[in-house]
Amino acid sequence: MRPRGWVGLAAFADTSVITLQDRNRGVRSATRPGVFRVTTAFVGVATLALLAGCSSGSNSDNLPTRDPAVAAVSPAGTARPAGEVVGLPNPVGALLAEASTGQVAALEAGETNSTLLLFDPATPNGTPRAVSLPAHGASLAQGKPGELLIPAPDRIIRVDVATATRTELPVDGDARSVQRRDDGTLLVGTADGKVRTLDPEGKLVRTVDGLASADALAVTEDHVAVLDRRQTSVTEIELGKKNLGLALRAGDGATTMIADRFGRIIVTDTDGGELLVFSAGPLLLRQRFPVNSSPYALAYDQRSDTVWVTCTQSNEVVGFDLSTGIPTEVGRYPTVRQPNSVTIDQRTGDMFVGSAADGGLQRIRADDRKKGQ
């Protein structure tokens, strides 16, 4: 499905492309402003041939890297957070509203073992169910209906939200990201820049390497996009292939990436203060616009086609409508301090924001947002 407001391949330029030679030499290759605007329609095939990514088997140890960008430290809050806030004993590292049940999962921001808290949005002040994890969880992802996936060192942890029980799927490496496809296969990204494909039984099907790190994954039809924080880049992999595809520089310090229902790939450039919107097949930068205040966590509201991004320098969450091709701010709300995580309950549109400082869980109801709270 083509998103509304996209005006074809000529929408943006000034995009940095990373080729096989660039990866090996550590060189940034930048297109001239306007190159897509004039020539994309005529030389698309040649461009695809020229910009083929590096092959599996490349030595990621030789790649030029940087320290991964992180969220800015938030100041003490001056405005009362919008909506309702439930206090938690520990800081929140990740949030996810499970798609089929609406259960809100909060992953503690621990350095060793983690605890997962499960909240029923129907009883927001009730006691959450706690699931003790055997290792530090890096992030949260949707599994099959009723299931959460948590990448951790040497494993993917599966949590059944109905029973609050866990099982483990062994993987080779320090898993940082995971996504499930509709056919049950899992894509797992690791700290050493590998992306592994596992069949529904957990058997390894293929491995693609050549990145410095695989910190976030976004699946769009026949492609998977990989966010490499150490290279601040987005790389495309065609599903079923063993090679990396096109790669683009993602601002000055990218941190977070999600995909929406239209197949748009949305990235926060935290160091550059921008929101970046890519498309896949081929990978192109479609939109980029300033957000400022250290944009970090992302969530997408399917019902309103709105992207929400937290800003840790200002303790705010800001919503943007992407449907017109010109991103339009549609909401801005004060949050808990250090809002490093955000999620949307797709059944209701309610938004939840987690504090990585004070351990608060904030809920901004969809009806309140419509009233302009």
C-alpha cells in the first residue's frame, strides 16, 4: 500500500549512500543536492547496480564506527505530565502494548537480569504481574498473538502474556533486536552486526553479516531494514538473500527505528534532532524534518496515522501526521522525566510513556488527546 502524500522518488536529496567500497575504506559517499530530483526516473537501474551493498562475510571489525548515540539526560520536570501516572519501583527501559490483548509490558532498565512488568489497561491502578528474566533484555517486540519477544545475550525470551510464563530460544550472540514475520520466522539482530533468520521451530536458516551492530529491525513486505547505531546507518536486506543491500547514512546519531502499516521506515536522529522517513525496495530517504530536544523513542498510531516521538531534553512527546507528505505536528504533551520509551495500544489509541529516571508509567488516553488535553 502506497502512503498518502508520497510524491514519488524525487522527494528528497542530500542523502549519503554507503557502498561496498565505502564500507571497506571507511568513506562516506554523498550525493549532490538535487540528484534524485532530476535523475532518479532515468537511471534507477544503474543506481541499483552501482550501490549494491557489501556481501555476507565482510569483516565488521574494520568498519569505521562511533560510540552509539544515546538519549539526552532530561532536566527535572517543570510541567505536570499529561494524563495519568503510575509509579514503578525501577526505571523503564522499554515499553510495548501487546497487539491482541492490549497488555502493556514494561521492561526494567537493568544492566544484568531484568524484570518484565505486565499491566492490564482495564485496571491501571492494579498490581502488575512480574516476570523475572534470566538475563538483561535489550528491547521488546511483538511475537505471535499473545506473545512478547525479548532479545537477550545468547537467547530470545518468549513471554506468554496470558500466563506470565517464559520460554527461551537459543541464539548465537548477544541479541539486540528481533522481529517476527507473518509466517512465523524470526529475524534476530546481534551486537556484532549479524542478522540471523530462524524458522518457526527456531532452526537457523541463514546469517547476513557485515554491519557493526544490528540494534533495531523493521520488516516491510519483502525487505528488512537494519539500524546500525555504531555507523548511524540504515541498511536494507532483501528477505531470502544472504547479502546486505543498499545502505544510507541516518543523520548524525540515529537511535530508534520502527515501521508503519504503509511500509514507511521511521528513524530518530537523536544527535541531529531530526525525524527521518525511509522507504524500502529500494531504500530511499523520503522525508526529514527537525524535531529538536533530542528525539528518541518512537510509536505509531495506526488509527490516526500519527507518529509519536519522545523528546528527552524537554520531557515531551510530540505527534506528527505523515499523511500529506509534509509532516504536521498534531499534538505535544508533557511527560514523565526521561521519556525513553513510548507505545500505543492499537485497540484504543491510548499512549503509554515510560520514565527511565523515576520509574513512572504515564498513560495519555486517546479521548483526552482528541479533547486537546
